[in-house]
Amino acid sequence: MYAVSLDAPYLDTDADQLCFSLGLTERPALAERVVSLSGLDVRLRLLGASHQVFAGPVRETVACLQGAVRGLPEECIRQLPGWVYDFGATTRRLAPEEFSAEVARVLGRAADAEHSLCGVFPGSPEAVTAVVVESVEGAHGPGLVWRTWHTYPQNGQIVSTHSRLEAR
């Protein structure tokens, strides 16, 4: 795992502030890691309490975006030239003890992953943004799967996303 203590304020203070976008340009990153998987350079980027993943034709952003419609889609499927992209998100509000256990599980998953980027924000060891990416074999060739977690200890929320990019 590639983990960093982030020296920045936690910008997105509530899961409801997050927006989803494909195709945005780079936002200022607090941390970045580039890995090569399935023949693609994959850029994992942490921004505030948000993320960007750039892989092949995909420029996925989950962040608080000025002027954008708030909220994350439960599912978004896009046909891209030579690829199929599938995104989904869920938000859960947990009791304090459940929240702590889930954050520990997320940190453990990121630590065990070969290709990950995890940031812990100042003020709370449970204020975390983590991205884990791995290769998969799809029906038409290699692909990628990545998961992200955005934790909000002040209100017990955890936003989880799941993305899949497969050749078609």
C-alpha cells in the first residue's frame, strides 16, 4: 500500500456534497500514484476528501465540484471507444463502533493491496480516502476494477464506489 498522511484540510464535509464526473481535467492533488496494469498507466489521485482515477479513456472524478449536480449515481454504464465502463456508488451511515470497524477494514484492504493509494487527513485517524485498483480478465481481454472509500467520521458516513473498465 502507498499510504500518506495528508497535510491539508478535509474539504468535503459531507457525503451529500460529492458529485460524479467523467472527463474532467486534473484537479489539484494532495497525493498521486501511477501504476501499470492491464497495459494501461493508471493514475490514482487524492484531492481533499475526493479522488480522481485516470485509466485509458476514463477520467473519473468523485469530488465536491462547484456548479455540478450533487449526488453520486447508484450506477453509470458508458460505452467508450473500445471499452465498457461501469460505475456505482453507495453511501452508508454507521453507528460509531460500526464506523470504526469499517474504517479499520478499509485501511486493512488498502494495506493488503499491491496497487493502492490511501490518505489519512489531519484531525482524525478515521478521516480517510482510499483507492485500490487491480487487473481483471474480461470477456474480451484485460480490464481493471477499482474501489474507493471516502469516510466522514463527523457523521459516520462512508461512501464506497466500484468501477470496472473492460475492453470490448
